[in-house]
Amino acid sequence: MSTNRIDVSTVCEMFEKLSDKLDKQTIDKPVEPVQIDLAAVNAMTERLEETISEVCKPVKVEHHHKIEIASNWVFLSLVGMGLMILGLSYYIGNQRQTVTLYKENDLKYRYIKMQGHTNEDNLYRLEHQFKYNDSIKIIRKQVDKYEELVREQIERQERSKRNNEEMEKIMKETEILKGNN
């Protein structure tokens, strides 16, 4: 036999011897429990439980809206809307002045109608009174009171006219009845 080559039978004999020795050791010695380091397992368990609790917690979601003037279109739209708002505000203010002027002119007309006649001095005095809000309120109350009195007078006249018509009708009926007897 050469030294470089090992015989297969020798290898088999060696394995058998080794197997016998192992069998003898396991029979002779009782098996000792293996001590496992549980600290690492406990640490991993704690980390896993913390991760699970964090996942189960409700999440607060915050939304942030930004208007960025990144494009010319957005910028020009904002400028256009601003100009439109300013223009409409001016228009509304102008219309308000016009409506106020119409109301004042209507009140002036009703006041002059209440007076029955006017001249240049009375018109100048009336225009001067309309510069003060207190005077306008007083004039408005006078005109409203006058118009209410006129309405009441018209209602009385209409009532008396109806009464006269009814009286004439009754008189005609009585004459007819007297003529038939």
C-alpha cells in the first residue's frame, strides 16, 4: 500500500471505532440540559412588542395646503382676481352713492309736494338741511306723517262717498216703495 492512498477498508474501520466510542460516551454520561442565553431572546421579544404597539397606535395625519406662485398662470390669475375685486368694490360703492342720491331726491320731492309750493330760497334751505343726518330724519318723519294724514283723509272721503251713494240708493228704494203703496 502506498502512503498517498488510504484504503477504503481502513476508513470504514476508523468510522466504526469512532461510532463505538460515541455510543459508549452517551450511555455512560447522562445528558446535561443545554443552557440557552434567554436575555437576547427577551430583548428581541420586547422590541417586537414595542414595534407592534407603535403600529397599532392611531396616526395623526396633518395636511398642509400651499399656494405657490410657481407658474405665471397662477400669478396672473391671482392678480386678475384682485383687480376684479377692486373694480367691483368701486362699482358697488358708486351704485350705493347713486341709490342714496335717488332716495334723497325722492324725499325732497315729497317734502316740496307737502309744502305745496316752493321758491329759490326754500330750495336752498332744503339742500342745506340735507347735509345733516338729523335734519333728514326730521324731514322724513314730517313727510311720513303728512302722507299718513293724506291717506286717512282719502279713506274718510271714500267712506263718506260710499255712505252718500248708499243713502241715495236707500232713498230711491223708499220712494219706490211709497209710490207702490
